[in-house]
Amino acid sequence: MYDMLCPGCGHRTAMMLIDDIIKQKNIKEKTMLALDVACCSLLIDFVAYDSVMCAHGRVLDVTKGYKTMRKDNVVISYMGDGAAYSIGMEEMVHAARRNDDALVIVINNGLYSMTGGQITPTYIDTQNSNEYKGFLIENLLNGFEISYLARAALTDKENIDNAKKCLDKAFTKYMTTGGFNLVELLSPCPTNYRVTAQKAAEMINDSISKIYKIKEFVS
Ligand code: SF4
């Protein structure tokens, strides 16, 4: 399943959770997955529902157009943290400000992974915290009238079960009351962390999640 991804990659876990929810809600026929480029793009050959690959950082523009024309469809905006919080930040802020009907899933591994691990705004360096403080989406969207905002981690059973609950809630709210729904998933990238899959998950549990709180911020 999702064999193009590296062993231990969080994208695989995220997509398996999303696939489960689509199956449980029986919405495969009306789902469209919009993917950003880079490691996200590796998923496109594996999904069993409609999908489209977008220019870097432009997923929310594509999905707004799609959702405007096909109001009954479930349109997933799937991207990495570099696309969401740097290259596509303008789209993100204004989609949230308008409380657009959007189902946004952000894979946060702190890096542009496919191109070798250049840092994104979410990167933190515990050895050099003055320079690299990270970026917290909950601070930016604080006060926005959005539908749902949560962060979860794809590291161990307890965290993955919680991630599934957050994703399921975001899907449900998006499909019933609409509005802007975002789930950020702290995601291991063992290849660019240059550690084993287990160590990458431990890094998230032991240090990264201390700054990036696992929490529902808007529910
Ligand atoms: S480079 Fe990182 S994010 Fe990309 S597929 Fe490998 S583990 Fe996943």
C-alpha cells in the first residue's frame, strides 16, 4: 500500500486513515483528492477515487473552484507544511478568513522532503531555538471564524487513533455544516531526519510535539 513512499513515512499512515474514513462514510464515488507536489504527488497512483495534482501551494485555489462547481462532492485539500504555510500561505489565510468550505490536511514534517530536506517554516531546532522557532497555525488562525482546527501525530497507536478521530470529525463537519476545517498531522520523515522509523516517531513524541501541541483548537 502506497509503496512509493519510504519506510516509516507519515504520508502512508495519513492516507490509510483517510481511505478508512472514505470507506466507512461510503463516499468514494463523490470524493476528489487534490494533492500538492513533492512527496504528496507519490500518492496519486494509489488512490481509488478521483484525484488531481496541483501546482505547488495552489491546492486551495483548485479545490475552491472544484467545490464551487460541485457542491455535493467531498473535496480533500492535501498538502505538506511547506505548501500550506509558505508557498501557499496566501491561499490558506484567505480561505480561512472567508471560512470557505474546505477540508484541509497538512502533513507537518518540518521539511521540503522530496528535494532533500530543506527547512520549512515549521522546522524547529532544539539546539538553536532562537533562530528556528517554528510556526504555529493555531496562533495565526486565532480569532478566525473557522469550523475545525486540530493537530494530531502519526507516531504510535494512541496518537494514530486520535488522528483518525480528528480526521473523522473534520470530514463530518465539512460534510454537514461546511466551513474551513484543517487537521495538521505531525508526520515522521525518517529519510530526511536520517534516523530509523522508530527514532523519527520518538523525535515527534519526545520533542516536536512539546512545541506543536496535540490538541483540538477549534471544535
Ligand atoms: S522523503 Fe520523507 S516525506 Fe518523502 S516519502 Fe520519504 S519519508 Fe515520506
